[in-house]
Amino acid sequence: MTRAEAADMPDDGEFRTPERLRRRASRLLSQVAAQTDRLITDGLARADARKWHYAALASLEEHGPASQATLSRRTGVYRSDMVGVLNELSERGLVERALDPGDRRRNVITITTQGRRHLHRLDKVLDDLHEELLAPLRPAERDQFVRLLTRLLDHHTQQAPPPP
Amino acid sequence: MTRAEAADMPDDGEFRTPERLRRRASRLLSQVAAQTDRLITDGLARADARKWHYAALASLEEHGPASQATLSRRTGVYRSDMVGVLNELSERGLVERALDPGDRRRNVITITTQGRRHLHRLDKVLDDLHEELLAPLRPAERDQFVRLLTRLLDHHTQQAPPPP
DNA sequence: TGACTAACGTTCATGTCACTAACGTTCGTT
DNA sequence: AACGAACGTTAGTGACATGAACGTTAGTCA
């Protein structure tokens, strides 16, 4: 039996999530986010990439070459993890790591032509994945959804940027 | 220099997240969910509880005594993890674990009076936390938000219930 | 100038989460 | 009587978010 067609037996709830939980915005958020994460992670994996790779490449194309620390701050990827991400990207020729002649502590990371091409391919992949993600919502609702999320994020982010 | 007072230099974005990322529903979701998770986890910790504890107790009160496997299905807490959750809850006298006389594979978990009291306390704590979470939204918007999330979740959940 | 502080890249370690694998026990069905 | 499946349990995996510490380098100030 599949729980869905349980029209005959009263289904006292072998699979029924308590209303208390079902209604909570926090739980809805975490569930939807988890589903989304799997969708995106799998989709990117099929395109031979990962979220962090995309984030780094996107940052490099939008704002130009940067140090690893800056990339880390811009993408939210932790600086410890950025190391590995850039290792992989540079191994594959998507970015180049060079010593900053003006500051020998820094590496200057630059996106390559190949990296740009990869990024644009990933942009399309993500467009498709988001189409799938937001399929049940009409365009106006999608906008609303994004707006609400943005407001929530802004509200809960504003009081904790790195201190001066 | 501190980025905040960069009114003079054009702030080419030492901390600026790429638009590509900022706009994506997937990223917004994951960020907001992460913030939310911390809010809830911390809040519950202050009340000496954890999400899974709440989920188990809520399920027990709403649907009555159940086996661990059933609890796991109802709450989404993985059955491997349910073991530890119930250990902790029963150590604290919030639930009781008894062998099911009718099926010696099963444990029957029952919520205690103390557990009920704890649960009701947590309900209040969660109400407050959600008030904080959704603070920037007006009541109608909160409803909208929950509705949109629910539709997304339903859509992405319906095609993968446990197989017959 | 020399000493101190802070940022950088890096490695290693920690904790949580979702999930898989495997095990022995028990049940239901054939 | 035998087999497959469900149960509770333990142990382990991989992704993710962090923290600690280290050597190197820059910038600041006494």
C-alpha cells in the first residue's frame, strides 16, 4: 500500500505529519530548502559542477579578479573551503591563480575564457532547474515569493556584517 | 579600511554578492532556511530542547502512542536518529518506551504527562520564535508565504512516497 | 627602525545533518 | 518449515558550516 490510496482504511496516520509541524514556517522552509538543495546539487552534478564552483565563477565574472579572501566574503563560501574549490577550478583550467605582485600574501584569481564558457552553461542549467523548482507557481507568485524571501533575509542579516 | 565607510571609493564589492546569486530562489531559500534553523535551534536550546524532540513529542500527542518506525515516518526524523532522540526523551521522563506485547519487534512509545507539559511549553517558545522570524511580514504576507511554501513542498513531495 | 597587529592562504579538526549498510530479532506468508 | 520483510540498533559516510592554529606578509605606530 502506498499511503496515497488509503481511502479504505482510516489511515490514522502512519505517515501523517502532525499539523503542528506541517504548518510551521520554519519546517516548511527547511523542507523546501532541502528539496531545492537536492535538485540543484544533482542538476549541477550532471553538468559536472557544484554550487560553490558556480558561486566563485559568478563572482569572478561579475566583479573581476579578486583574492581568495574577497571571493570568500562575496560568495559566503568559507575561506577554508575556498581553497579546495579554487584548486579544482584551476586544475580544470576554469580560473587562474597568480601571486599578487603588489601584495605577496594574496593570490589573484582570474576567470579564464573556458571558465566563462562553463559559467554560461551553468547559468542555463540553473535557469532550467529553477523552472522546475518554481513550476507550481505562476509568474506573479514567483516574484512575490522571491520578494518575501528577500525581505526576510535582509531583515535577519542586517545586524551582523563584519565589524569595522 | 573597513568597507562600511567606503563612500569615497566606489566599493567595487569587497562584500558584494553577485546578482546572479542574490536573485536565485534556491540561494534565497537556503540562506533564509539557514538563518531560520539557527534561530529555532538556539531558541529551543535555551528551552532545553531540540527540533527532533519537539517533532517526536508533537507526533505523540497528536496521534497517540506509536512505534519508533511510525514516529520516524511521521516526523521525517530518520529511524537511525530516532533511537537517540527517544533515549534522551525517556531519560528525562518525557516519554515511555515499552515493548509491544503484540509485536515483539516493536517498542511502543507513549508521551508522559511531563512530556505533554514540556511540549506545551515548547509550543509557546516556537510561537515566539516564529513571531521573530516573520517579523518583517504583515499577517496577510505571512499567510501567503506559508501557502507558497506549502504548494512548493507538495509539488516536490508527491512523487516519492515509500514504494508499495 | 623595530615591534606589534592584522590579513592572507592553508591545513586540520569539530559538530550537525541526512542518509546507507549491516546486524540480529521477530513477524507474516507461503 | 522457510523465506522475505519490518523493527530497533550501531556504525559509518559525505556534505556543509565553523573554529583553531600556523607561517607569511603588510601596515601602523612608538
